[in-house]
Amino acid sequence: MDVMSGPYVIRGSVSLPEAELIWRFSRSSGPGGQHVNTSDSQVELRFDLAKTEALPEVWKARALERLASRLVGGVVSVRASEHRSQWRNRETAAVRLASLLAEATAPPPKPRRATKIPRGINERRLREKKARAQTKKGRSGRDW
């Protein structure tokens, strides 16, 4: 087979280190016919987030905090079994892990600055509200 299409870039110049990826293969359910009973096409990709040296410390701390519910002993795990081929499942799992880490290491959004509603907007809203109330009040049949 061909060489994998890695390295899988997380963000900027930081990518997943191939040496730190732990691959596990098993039989997958789903399509495949007779071939499915003999091939290990399901892929589980594990990455030890707690011990890695590939990520900057700030990113690592951010990822550990954001992925806390997904981690088992500091290890993040991704599984792929959508395709019949182990090769395509490997690609899918690696891309999925890279995007998960990119999302988890992203900087927090800038805090929202509270702004005051301009007086003109508030006055116009109240004027329109009164006009609407008058329109509705005029519909009542009291003066028939």
C-alpha cells in the first residue's frame, strides 16, 4: 500500500507525532460481505495527551481541561469503522483526532464587551409599541 498521507496538522506548525500514536485494529460490524469475517478493518487510535511533548504546555493544559470527559488516564481515543478498508479507516481516525485536538487547543473566544442600548433605539421601540397598542385598541367594538 501507499504511505499514509500524514503528518496530520493540528494547527500552525504543530502536528500529530506518528511515534506517539497507538493503533489498534479489530473486526468491524457493518458492510463487507464474506471479507468482513476475516479482516480487522475497525481502527482505534489512541493518543496520550497527558504525556505528550509535541504540544505546547498552554495547548496541552487547555486540551486536558476541555477533553476531560473523554480522557481515560490522560489518553484520548478515537474509533473509525465507516469504511470497508482498514486503510481508509486509519485515515479517518487520524483526521478525526487531529480535528478534535485542533478544536480543544483553540484559544478561548474574546470576552463580550457589554454595550448600552442607545436611547434613540429604546425610544423608537416604545413609540412603535404605543402605536401598535392604539391600533389594537381601535379594533374593539365599544363605540358601535
